[in-house]
Amino acid sequence: MSTAPQIRIPATYMRGGTSKGVFFRLEDLPERARVPGGARDRLFQRVLGSPDPYGKQIDGMGGATSSTSKCVILAKSSRDGHDVDYLYGQIAIDSDFVDWSGNCGNLSTAAGAFAIHAGYVAPDRIPENGLCTVRIWQANIGKTILAHVPVRGGAVQETGDFELDGVTFPAAEITLEFLDPADEGEGDGGGAMFPTGNLVDELDVPTSLAASGKLNATLINAGIPTIFVNARDIGYTGTELQDAINNDAQALAAFERLRAIGALKMGLIERLEEAARRQHTPKIAFVAPPRDYVSSAGKTIAASDIDLLVRALSMGKLHHAMMGTAAVAIATAAAVPGTLVNLAAGGGARQSVRFGHPSGTLRVGAEARQVDGQWTVTRAIMSRSARILMEGWLRVPGDAF
């Protein structure tokens, strides 16, 4: 029986977009957790209450969903032209691993605000009133994010009237710019935004997924590696809410199989079984042309108010709204004529799109262009909000990591 005393670690619990996470300053972490490795992973698992075979994270800060099982480390940036380095960990709820393979777009919003709160932004760059542009280096994927954070009285303004579907209360609007969001480091397409070189690929899949054994998919590396398929091709309408998917074990297993097949095609893994240890990426989503539906909050979403429908899965479950990084992928794919996302939105050239998700709607924009036959995206833009929920110290048993 362990009788090790608990230790205290300074931390901040924040909402960013439709996610929540525990935020740390790198210098506040115990020394052995300041570097990547097993000690850091075990610490974050214990902080959130994982792995938990009950799937509830009762003995930790996690909320037992993919949206609330997250930890973030921020540090003064060592890169020229950046204020802060932002590292994100997705902690599995009932399994023993931490996934560092991608970013959380929702918590990128909170990272911008936290950088000011934590003193990482030079005082002469923070206006008394107005917008402070926080220059974030996203260390998981090696990309730059600009967070335009409202400031009042020299401090982050957190309250406001900006409403975000999937979040109950309004707050101050933070605009995010994801610069050059295409992932150039993975896949077999020579670093292309479309790793196979195709806007649409035909995947060989089990007949349980598609009767013909073939399924069209758009595979894209932008914001986060994402696999898009048509809802109708897999027996859905695109209006589904969480219970329709998450209470269907057979459907979840089929989606995970499809995710593994797509990951292999994208060059993210070498064998199908490796997907089980890479649950955060790639994401999988299904799209459909607009139609009326009722959101999870009981609000009627009219087909005339949206360009398309999108439902996305995160960590093996249908997301209650939309992951921020997947929204970047949606915006980018919608901007490229001929992708499944673009076709579901009506086709043609576009710089922004409003899509319907389980909680409501979201508008995102992207600037894509074709150079020497290759598509590239210069930036993607969306608005979110963030707020500190609690700050102080958290406690974990001293022998937990």
C-alpha cells in the first residue's frame, strides 16, 4: 500500500472553444515531467484520472469525454517571431496512453489567452484596450497560430456576447488564424496537403462499411489529418446526433476500421493495427448536403442557413460539436473544388463555409490555391472563445509518476 504524500502543482483549468483542459506552465511542472517521456505521460494521466476501466475519470480532472480529457503545456517560445510554445496531449480515458500526434484547435484559443495570463507576452505588446495578437508555435505539428485576444484594462477580456454553438454561455470572441495549416511532414504524397495526390480516393473496405467493398474518401492533411466520406455511402444522412452513433457499438467499430484503413492510405501508420495506438489522429468525418435538422440543444437548424452537414468522430466517439482542427480541415477541403466536402457544399470556388454539426453551426474560412498542380492553403480562420474556470494548485500522489 502506498502512503506517499500528495504534491501540489500550479495549474489552470480552462475552457477553449468546445473543449476543456488542464494548463501548465512548463517551469511549474516537476522537473522530471519537464521533458517528454513516461514521467510526463503518467503525470498527466493521473491528473485527469486515467486510465480508468470504468470510463468516468472520477479520481481526476477529466470529464470522461474526448473534449475534456486534455492537458496543455505552455512555455516562453524559443522561436523567433513567436511568444509562446504550445504543446498538447490527448489523454485516453480507459486506455494506457497519451497521444501527442496532433493539435487541439479549440484549446488553441485558450492557449492564446493563457499566454497573456501567464506572463509570456511582453508587456509592450499588450494594449490597454483592443486586440493583442499572440504568436503561438504549435509544437505538436510545427505550425504557427495567431490568436487575436481581446484586452480590456491591460488584461484578457473573457466575458462578452459572442455565442458559440456547443457552449451554453456567451463570452468574448477570439479569432484564430492557422498559418500554412497543411501538414507537410507526414504521408506518402511528398508532403502534399492531399497525401495520395488525389482529391478523392477509392478505399477498399469491408462490405460491412460499403456493400460494394469500395468507398470514396477525401484524405487531407490540414489542421489535422482527416478522412472525409459521404454520409449516404455509409448509411447516414448527416443529421445524426451523438446517441445515434455512440450507442451503436457495431457502427463505432466500423468507423474505427475505416479510420485505420484511411490512416494507412495516408501514410500515417505502416500497419492497420498501429491505429489503436494513434487514436487522436487521423480524424474521421462524414458529410452531406444541407437539410433541416434539430440540434442537440433542441434548436431547429434550417437547410438554408448552412452550406453542408458534417459529423466528426474524436477518440472513437461522435463529437458533440466540432473539433477546432477538424474545422480547419473542413474549411480547407471546402475551398478546393472537387473534394467530397466541396461537392457536399455545392461545388465551385469558395473562401468560407458554414456547416451544421450536432450542436448547431460554425462558420470557417480558408485561402487555398493551386501552385504547379499542387494545392496549398495559406491560412484558415475561425472564431472561438475561452475562459479560465479555475486556477491554483492541483494535487497528485507523489509516486504517481
